[in-house]
Amino acid sequence: MKKALLVFGFGLFLLVSCQKDYTCTCQISGQTTETITIRGTKKNATAACDLNDANILGVVQDCSIQ
């Protein structure tokens, strides 16, 4: 029973901490300008992608995970 629980816990840990490649796509005025590949968890990749958002003199750059 302890071995099964240990194997289950280890498997769960691998699934939770799984890192993947996410594509961050940035658009200026509705036109795709740049795509960036970010490796990590979805939460961290979304945060890193959102750092590229900008609004300079009314020109908006919007970045999001695809």
C-alpha cells in the first residue's frame, strides 16, 4: 500500500510541475507582429507574455498565450 501511494504521489508531482512550450503572440493594431516561445508552466508563461503588453502614444501592443 505504501509503495502504491508513493508511486501515485510521484506521478501526481510530475503532472503538476509539467513544463511545456507556450506560444506568446503579440499584436499591434490587430496585426500579428511577433511570436515568442516560452517554456514553463502555464501560469509563468502567461505572466512572462503579459510583460510584453504596452500602450505607447495610443498604439496598443497586446500579447497573449495561444
